Amino acid sequence: MVTKIRVKGKGDVFTRLFFAVSVSYATVKEARMLTVNKSRWYYLSAMNRSGILYAAIILLLLSTVMGAAATLIVSSEKELQQSVIALDRARHQAIHDLAEKKQNAALGETQQKDYEKFIIFLTVKIDEYCQQLRTEAGDDAVENLPCPEGSQAFGAVQTGSVQTSEEQVRELERLFSGSLEQFDDKLLKEEERLSARQPRDRESGYSYGGSQGQDSEGGAAGTGQASGQDSGSSDTTGTEGTAGQGQEDTEMDGTRSAEETGASAGAGGEKGAETAGAGADSGEGAGPAAGGSGAGQSGGSSSQPGNVELDTGNDDVVARQLREAAEKETDPELKKKLWEEYRKYKAGVQ
Amino acid sequence: MRFVKILSLLLLAPVLFAGCATVPGKQVDDQIAPLMASKEFGNQELLNVSIKVFDPGELPEKADEQAGLSLEIREAEARFIPIHLKYSMQRTGYWGTVRIVPDDDIGSEVQVRGKIEFSDGESLVLTVEALDSRNVLWFKKTYAETALLNEHLGTEPEKEDTFQDLFNKIANDLTEYRNSLTPDDMLEIQRVAELRYGQLMAPDVYGQYLSSDNNNRLHIVHLPAENDLMMERVRSIRSRDNMLIDTINGYYEAYYLDLWEPYANWRQFRSEEIATMREIKREALKRKIIGAAAIIGAIAVGATIDDNSAATDTLQQVMVVGGAYSIYSGFQKSQEVTINKEVIEELGVSFSSEAEPLVVEVEGETFRLTGSAEEQYAEWRKILKQIYARETGLVSDEAIPDQSSSALP
């Protein structure tokens, strides 16, 4: 006869499995699980010997398959928990810094917005991981973590505090303006992309197979290009943009940003090297790149795929703050997590 | 002799009408000057216009008329024409920002839609309608123009198109309607446009601010307060939306410039070929008819003159031989028509292959941008909804944003 059992808490995967299998294959009169000094005890009574034997064989077979999976689940869960803790610490630090600088009036409007944007980013990320933890491992997985209540995902920002409606609205306002700014950044990139677009190359010629087409080709091409440039400067109402003007701007911007990127990437690389040294405990990934020494070399080539994490020169607000938070973090595990977030963010932006 | 005259007239009649081009719609006048603003208007007098990418329409049903035309060309024209209309309108100084939109623009103050009824390079026929944010239809008209050969010369991007008279006529009709509006009308159009966009982004808040009558005409019921924070948020989204459309317009403008040369060439060469073909057809028909008339005349001469003199015989023989030659050369001309038709077909294929990748490119960019923006707008709508819920205390499950679709990476 199988007795209904109820396993409270997370428990250990193996123990719970063994408990369940044993109960299924044994004749059980009583099955209890006790927690004594934070250790769980699984108590079975009146179990016959053959039941235990079957349970042991099945457990042996299952353990080979389940072992790896269970380890992965636990490992992934722990990783996420650590990420939440690391991000929350960075958030606390940012909130603290922001309050302090506000008090000392040491912040410009832009800097303040940058801080807020960063805090919003951290909040959203924490919420995301908490949600993932809840989904994958249940509510118990977020116990003692700075996760918002299920129904207040965006609302509860500060750990352990219940926000008023006004605070929640303010928080949403920040989220909204942060999102608008991000959209602005995207639009800016789109504008750059558009400006970089070259007029279609007509070198291949446009011929209808007759001499007429060839004769007039050059003239028409000339007209098109001349007007393109013309339109750049003559448009007054302004939609505005025009190919001619845009191109000129891009070329200038491109040159400037390339120089800046090159220069600051070198600095970033040095920082990366330093950080890698400082965080040697974690073994790997303690800097923006696994190999800190390489950062300076490749920092200038931001367009190269795969080197995203090395290019610290063109960090936006969130990336820069994440990098700084990672650099300041003293706990090697949390430092590693913050660098991971930095790399993920950079990859996402790219 | 009277019989011969009547017969000759009947035979020559088709020659007189042969090759006359017939396109649907009333032709616009020649040399139409654009109406230009004589002063600079303030913001309240400048209405923003959204021109939707035109409906490419359908190709002619008759196989003969389809020669050298293709859907690819129509697709290209459906983008090219509104862009040139935009430039034509912008120059007048009567309008705010004129934008090309890939689809209906709900928050627009004035929306222009069009359909290509006919286009073969030589003639262009468009149906254009304009309506404002209140759903008041300004007009719906069909415009036609058959370009003269010299109108294909001296064209210039943004400024002077082959069918510039037609573009000026449309722009002038829009301006005339705009000039008939009172300042109150313009203000109402601007406010309704804003509220319609508000309804789109925050329906919970602005859902009841407009009402529509039996004609679907929208009326303002409430106006938001001057310091309405939610409207400020909506405006900030609207300005982003406009910037996005401006970016898309950048692609359209680049597309227009890329297409200008091959499209101008195609229209010019095609018009020349069509004119030549029409001339050859007329000539061929004339020769055939003259030939036939000469033979009939010879028979008539034989029938009416009883004199069997050598002179009469010679005249008859000359007429018959001359008539036969005319008919023969008429058929030769017909063969030239076939050659020209093939050239026109070739022009069409060549231009299609040039225009198609341009259309694909601009459409690809448009889809990419609008697609990613749609997600962003959905996110903003959720946030606005949640802010409204929090501000009013009307918290609902629906108002809780979905974490997975966060705007932040």
C-alpha cells in the first residue's frame, strides 16, 4: 500500500528521489520526513526487504541519468541566485551613491539620469532572474533573495520595503524615461546606419541594349548625384535628412569615434588586466575579457565580432556603470557575476 | 466617281484616328504652376501630412497594352510617386512636415492615399484622396497626364518630374482645401490627431475623449488638461514615433534617388518607342489603305471608262502595281512595330530587374524598423497602462508588465 507523502521545501534531489522510489516499491505503513538541525530525515517504517532491493536497483539506474541533470539544475539555480545577489549589491551601491551625490549637489542632470537608467536596468535584470528562478525552481528558490513579490514585479524596487503608489509611479516613470532614452539611442544608431549607406553603385551600367541608353547614362547619373548633395543643404522643413548632408556628418563622426574608441579602449584594456589580476580567485572571467592583456590590443576594433567584451571604449551608460560596479566589487564570485552581466549586456547592445 | 470618293474616305478614316493614345481620367492642364505660400506660417497653421505608400493598382487587361509593363515596375512607382509628391508639397511652404508612411498613420493630421490607375511611362493616371484626423474627406479625384516628349528632358530629382503638372495639380488641390479651413478647423484637426494617438497609446485614459457621429466624423468630447502628465508621456512617444518615421523616410529618399535615373530613362525611352511605334502603325495603315484604294481605283477606272486605249491600260497597271507595293511596304512597317514592341518589352524587363532589388531593400528596412518599433510601442503602452493604474488605484493583473518583453536588454 502506498502512503501519500508530502515533501516540504526543496530537499535534496537524490534523497527525495530515493524516498519516492522506496515508497513506491515497498509496502509502507508509515513514511515521514523530519527536519532536525536543518537536516532532513526520511523515515520509513515497515518496509520489506525486497522493496528496498527494487528501490536500490532503480535508484542506481536512475542516478546515472538524473545525476548530471540534477547537478545542472542545482548549479544553474545557484548561479542565478548569485547573479541576483551581485546585481542587488550593485543596485544598493548605485542608489546609495545617487542619494549621496544628490545631497551634495554633485550631480548634473545627465549624470543623474545615467544613474537612474542604470538602477532601472539592474532592477529589471533582478526581476528577470527572480522570475526565472521562480519558474525553474519554485518560490522557495527566491527565499531570502531581494526578489519582488510575484504581483509587484516592477513595483518593489528596494529590498524589504513596500512602496507607496507614488513611489511606484515614480519608479515606472523612471522605467519609461529609461526606455525612451534607449529607443533614442537605437534611433541614433539607425540614423548613423542610414547616413553610412552609400548611393547605389551604377558602375555596372544601366543599359537597355541600345545606344540610346548608354548615351544618356552618364548624364543622368550625374544629375542624380548632384541632386542628392543638393538636397542635403536645401531642405528647410526638415524631414528631412538628406543623403548628402548625412554622409558628411557620418564621415566626421566616424573618424572621431574611431579615434576615441581606440584611445579609450587602451585604457579599458589596462583596467581589464588589472581586474583580472585582482580577481584571480575566480579563475576566469574576472575582467571584461578572459584574457585581460588582450584588451588593449583589440579594443580599437569594435566592429570585430566576438571582441565585444574587449571594447570598453564605447560603453554606454549602463555598460560603463556595470563595468565600474564589477571593478569595485570585492567578492570574487559576485565580481565574476557582474562581469558576466557586463559581457551579456554588451553582446545584447551589439 | 462619287462611290470612289466615299470609299476613299471610309478607308482613310482609321488612319486619322490610328495611334491616338487614350488614358482614363481627365488630363491636367499643361504648365501648372505650384501655389506657393507668400508668408511664413506659425505652427498652428501648419498641418503635418502623412502620405501612405500608393496602391500599385493593376496592369492593363489587354496583353497588347501590358507590353513592357510589370508588377515590379508598379511596386517601384507606388513608392516613387508619393515621395515626389512629398517634395512637391514641401516646397510650397503651406505644410508642416510631410512624411511617407508605409501604412495608415493613426495620429496623422492629414492623410493622403493614392492608387495608380494607369502608368506606362508615357501616361500616368492616379486616384488620390485626402482626409484629415477628424475623418473629413477633403477630396477624392482622378488625375491624368500624358507627357509630351520634351517633358522627359530637363527633369531633376525632387524638383521637376516628367509629370510635374500632375504633381503640382494634386499639391494645389490640397493647398486650396487647406486654405479653405479656418484657424479653428486647423486647431481641431491637430487636437483630434493628438487625441487619436493618445487613444492608441493609452486607451484607458483617452478612450472617451472623442466621439464619432453617423458619418464617422470625430468630435472632441474632452480636452486633456494643459499639464496632463499622461499626455506629456504620449507626446514623448509620438515624437519618437515621428523620428522613427523620419528614419524610414531617409530610406525612402535614398530609394527615390537610386531609382531616379533608371526610372527617368525607362520613361523617356519607352515614350519614344511608343511614339515611334504609333507613327509606324499609322504609316503602315496608311500605306495599306492607299494600296487598297489604288487597286480599287484601278478597277473603278476600268469599269467607268469604256475606252480600251493603251493609256488607260497603263494607268490601270500602274495603279495596281503601285497599290500592291504600298500594301507590301505597309506590312513591312508592321514588322517594324513588332521590333519596337520587343524593344519596349526589353526596356520593361531591364527596368524591373533594376527596380525590384531597390523595392526589396527599402521594404526590408521598413519592416525591420517598424517591426522592432512595434514591440517597443507595446512595451510603452503597458507601462502607460500601469502608470495609469497606479495613479488611479485601478490596479489590474493586465496592468502588470510582462517581464519577458522588457525594453531593456
